[in-house]
Amino acid sequence: MTRHSRQLRETPATSTLCKRYQSVRSRTETLVAPLSAEDMVVQSMPDASPAKWHIAHTTWFFETFLLAPNIPNYTPFDPTFCYLFNSYYEAVGPRHPRPQRGLMTRPGVDQVMAYRKHVDEHMSALLMSGLSDEASSLIELGLAHEEQHQELLLMDILHLFSLSSLKPAYDPTWPKDAPGRRGQFKPLSAGLTQIGHGAKTFAFDNEGPRHTTYLQSFEISDRLVTNGEWLSFIADGGYHTAALWLSEGWTLVQEQAWNAPLYWHHDENGWKRMSLRGLEAIDPAAPVTHISYYEAVAFATWADARLPTEAEWEAAARAGLLEQVDDVAWQWTQSAYSPYPGFKPSAGAVGEYNGKFMVNQMVLRGGASVTSPEHCRVTYRNFFHAEKRWMVSGLRLARDSRQPGVVNPNDSEFARDVVAGLSAPTKTLSPKYFYDAAGSDLFEAICETAEYYPTRAETGLLKSIASQIAATIPDGAALVEFGSGASEKTRLVLDAAPHIAVYVPIDISATALNKAAQSLRKQYPTLVVAPQVDDFTRVLTLPKEANGHTRVGFFPGSTIGNFTHEEAVDFLHAAHDVLGKNAHFIVGVDMVKEADTLVAAYDDAEGVTARFNKNLLTRINRELGANFNVEAFSHLAVWNAEQARMEMHLVSEVEQVVKVAGHSFHFAAGERLHTENSHKFTVESFTELAARAGWSVSEHWISEAPQMGLFSLQA
């Protein structure tokens, strides 16, 4: 290219570009400031580059494509640098082999920084002299190119430091990814949509042309998959189940012995990960990162979902449905990296920037915690080979939408469980689905009825024995509550045991959890409150605040009775693993008592429990497109003495056929739909149950009639 012969003068646009040039170039030097000269010369793998090479290559771009063509008689800083610091531009000439960049001990870091200073001085003159539109566009490309290398530099340093026995921190204060709730699926209707960059602002050539495409209706998660969800995938044998994996991915799992994301390490204290802050404990509520496309697909398959296409991702982002769009991790899509309709690479060497890589790679969308400020766009198309894991990559789940009036039973866990339960010889539904918003309000109302004794009886018992419980809790212990809700009963224990150092409430509801945590921090200013959003039946790790403390589990109420005995043993086993050695566990239990008292508690005179039970049918109608006639079912509560449990049923008053999730289910007149079990215990039966899970009963307390029990279990 040649400079225009007409006189060009500085404009506000060129002044802005000059400031942007200085800002981007300065940030690169800020990023390498924590590194030693030794850090900057090493290449940890062929995919990575030494920090010194990044600094030089981004400078080479401006010298090669801006200074040499636009400054008459420009003299290169060092003619050998064109060979040493070219990356892949065939039109520019040969280059030093990429896998051997770490062997370049010369030029030294000082010489490379002198090179940057030389080029920056000449670029400053060029910028202030006035620019053609072509040159301005090329400078914008060069700055975006340097921002890409700023991200690569950080990822390469992390990989390098992860291989060090010292596990050094690049920056101990590097911001953490914010933890939060798990994702919720958001729907988007079918129709034509436009994707791709069409504005006059800068974008890479592969982001256009803007074009129209058709999307089927779909649902996409508003947040990224978390470490906690990934731990569940690991615990469920995700890395050992061939059926979840694409063939090439399964081969890699076996050949490279993958059993967790890159940078995860497991020792006697559990899982840790390497980050720019150094080696640290896994935060279950933070998004998972550093996973390959193959791992992302396997997890999505395990979760009864899939990856979004890049068009779905962009449409959802434009619609404002997504959180964690560009500040955590690049998100894998199921779209192969290929040209958009009408794409043509630019002429000359810069045309090699993106187009020639459009094969055998997958598209990632969004942005990452290491991405440079203002570098992201909703149209940005990142791309990597499917097996790569060293970049900051995560995933967002998607799934096909329900068609009107028809629900795929695999579309959601709720739909799948309902269809399976109604298809069984004895129709059943899981009680965990009682608690939509209306169901939660109705349960609170149940607790206020005259007949429902468990809450009042257990609260009274806790008040009377709080000091005894406190005496069993070691100084500086961490109290871990499973299914904490509002943490109301917990306050009785905290009041009696000010020597508790840490409280870890675990609940699936982030809203309830955060509200309770804020209240507790005000009420107990010296207590460390570390809430964890999770399904308490699936907890695998605890927040780092619990590390180094003796752990005491707390599980009040009678929720243990809602499990089958096998499920209860599994839960107690899992809690044993989480709480660790020398822990103990305080569990609330509803005791066996007179049938009349039990039946009344589950069939109150005001009919609140009946409405609570029937609300499950209302929820199925609303969420799964069913046509239950709620008034054609009656509530039934019965005591099953043989199984020592209260049972709740919905009884079909007439013969009827109900459609749910595209299936038809026949109900005979008088047929029961079993909705809940609540097992009751004696001291002997619960002691036996606890022993099956590796716990012994060290002490127990029983309230006055109607009896509730609290059991102190020793690991």
C-alpha cells in the first residue's frame, strides 16, 4: 500500500486513534511487568509462545504493515526480526518455526523492548501526521490483533506456571470469577434472525457479512455451567462413560487419562485448580473453565442438553437472555468454523488473518476474564481445535424447545420424571416437585396449621437442649447445614455456641440463601458466613472457608424421612464424605407416634395440605402442557404401619384420561397417584439406618409428645 499523495491533516478521529494506540500498547507492557526475564523466554508447549515473542510479534505487525509501506525510506529496527517474529503470514516470507520460539534466547528482553520503543515512536509520528481510511482500518486491525495477544499471553503464562513445581502466582490479586446460582433455561421462539457484524465499527472479517438465518425454537441457559455441576459429572463417572463422548474425544480421554478439566489437581484435601492467582481450592459456585469441546459435548449429553449453535448464542445474546456473556469464559458452540455466506478474505497478507483457518475448528462465543477491555462483541467468532483446553473456555447449555402442546420427555428432568412416574404400574410423583413458588408458600402455611407439629416440636426441643448441642461442638468448628432455607433454627445453635467460627448454609435457592446470609452477618458479626448454592443431596465439596476446621453437619427438620431408606443411607454416606474425618452430624427425625396425630398433620382441617398436594397437578399443567382436571382428584393422607411412614396420595374421583408431555395416561376411578412418603423412626431404627452409612449415634434427644428427635452422629 502507498500513502495518499494529497496532504493529510490530523483530525479528531486520528487523535482518538492515537490515544487508543498508546492505551493498548501500554497495557501489554503492564501485563508483562510481573514477569522476570526468565519467565518471558520459556515456551511451555507448541501451542503457546514466550511472552517475549508476543511483545515482539505485535510490534512486528505495525512495522511490517504500517511503517514500512507508509513512511518513505523507513529503516527496519533489525532486518532479522521479520523472520523471527512473523507468525503465519506466507505472503510476508519465511519465519522461525513456531514450536521453537522458546529457543530464541537472543534477542534479549531489553532488545525487544527497545524494538517496541522504536516502532512506537515512528507510529506516533505516523498517527499524528494524518491517515488514509485504509491505514486507519489497518491500525484498528493491528490494535485488535495486539488485544488478542494480550489474552494469549495470559493464557500462555498460566500454562507455563502450571508446569512449575512451585505453582507460582502471576498475580495474587487477579480478580476471581464471581460465584452464583446455576443456570436456568430461557426460551427463544423460532423464526428468521440476522447474525454477523453489519455496523461501521471495527470487526474482524470473519464476523461478516451480516446475513439472515432461520432458527428453530430453542432454550438456552442464562448462565455458564459451574464447577459444582462439573464435580457431579465427575462423581457420576462422566470421564469413564464412553456413551457420553464423541469417538475422538473418548480416544483422548483414554490416551491422555483425562479425569477433570485442565489445571485441576486432586490430593488428600480434595480438588484444587491452578489459576493466575496460583493454586487454589475449587469454588463449586464459580463457572468451570479450561475444558475442551469434547468435554463440553460429553457434559451436555450427560445433562440431557446440547451446546448451542453460534447463531442461537448470538440471537439469545442480542435478546438480552444471557448472563456471563463475555467476562468469564469463551463458550463452546456446536458450530464448525466456516465462512458466512458471501465471505471473502481481504486482499494481500492481511487476508490470511482468519480465512485460511476455516477448517477443522469449532467456534466459541463471548469473551473471557483474560480478554482485553472493550475487545468483545456479540458477533465475535473465536475458534479452536476441539481438543484444546489451555484457553479460558467454558460452556453454556442449550436444548430443543417444546413444541406447542407436545413436550419431549427428555426435554427436562421434570418432564422425564413425571412421564416415568405416571408410566409406572403404581403411579408416583417425586415430592421434590412440590416446591414451585405457590408450593413453597403453601408449605409455609402448613407449618402454621394447628395440626402440623414437627416445626413447633423441634424448635421447642432445640431451645431446651441448645447448650448441650453446643457442648458437643469443638472450638473453631465449621457448622455445615444441608438445606438451610432461612436458617431460622440454626440461630438457636449459633446463639448457644459462639465458638463456632464458620457457618456454611447449603441450599438450592440462591435468593433465600443470600437473604439469610446477609441477615446472619449482621446478627453475628464475628461469624464467617460462607453460603453455597447447591442441591444439598449432591454436595461434593465445601467453600474454602471451611478448610482447616472441624466440620459439624446440621440437618434439622424431618426431611430425612422423605427419602427411601436406601436414599437416606446414600445421603448420609455423602455427608460423611463431605464433612470428613472426626466430624459429627446433628440430624432431625420425626418419631413414630399415634396414627391419628400423624394423619391429622398431613390432612389439616383447613385443607392447606390438600391444596399443597393438588398444586403439583397445577404445576404439571402449567409447565408441561398437561390437562389434569385438578378438581377431579382428592387429597388422601394415610399411615402405612408396615413401612412406618406417612403417605400422601391424589385419588382420581372418576375414570379419566390425562395428557402429559405428549403421552396419554389412564386413571381408573379410585386410582391413587402417590406423591409423598414421610418415614418415621424409633431410636433403634434410626440408629440402624445411620450405622449403614458409617455413623454411630453418640447422643440423642426426644421432645415431649408429639415427639421429634435430634440425633448426634459421630463419624
